[in-house]
Amino acid sequence: MYVVNLKWSRKKAIVIIVAAAIILAIIVLFASIGKSGGTNADGRNLRTNEDRIAYLASLGWECDPECAAEKAIVIPREFNEVYTGYNELQLSQGFDLNDYRGMEVTLYAYRVLNHPDNSGTVFAQIVVCGTEVIGGDVHSISADGFMLPLKSVSEDG
């Protein structure tokens, strides 16, 4: 039989307690990142409304946190002129709807609060497949409206 005699000093006890607290904090941090999907700046792991708002904020869009529209849509298997043009906008920002032809996706629209053209209502719209952004735009619903890329063309897509 072996007997181990440990001499505890106050300094050793404090070091062990601090080390245990750091390890516990790291575990809690990683667990919370896994649940929320991290910062969502890359458009992945968007599970909640808050995740989608955070994604839009990472692109510089301040949006009303209440979702203005949420609807399921099917990306057509064959693109007409409208979808071809819309996909060109998507390609300019690193998305490609060709990979999602025939699939059901969800479209979310949020009212933009910080667009410089405040003469009409402006929306940020994201197209999500599962929990990943696959497209989007910023557009005005006024008669002389516009449609712009969700992401700046200079950003990495």
C-alpha cells in the first residue's frame, strides 16, 4: 500500500482553483458558441432570428429585429429571365442559386433602418437553405426602387 502525502499551501490551492475556473470558463464559452453558431459573419449556422439579424449587422445593415416576411419558396429548376438576372446579382457577391435549383428554401425580409436612401422603405432579404445563407439583396419597394447586392462586392464571398 502506497501513501501519498501532499502538502497544501495557500498558494498551491489558489493556483489549482484559478486553473479550474479557467478550464470551466473555456468549456462554457465553447458550449455557448456551439449553440448560437458563433458570430454568424459567414452566413452559416443561422438557426434563429437573432442569428439572422447578427449576420445582417455583420454586413453593415441595421435592421428592425422583427422579421417583416418569412416564406418558403422553391428555386425553379429552369431559370426565366428574372431568375437569371437575380442570380447574376447573387454571383456578384459570391452566391450561386444554380446549386439550389428545384429546392425549397426560406426567404426572410427585414426592414433596413440605416440605408442612406430613406425616401422609401428598404428591405434586406436573405435566402436561406437549412441554416446557411445562399443569396440575398437589399431593395426598395418604392415605384422608382432599386435592388443591390446584400454584400459589398469588395467583401470576400
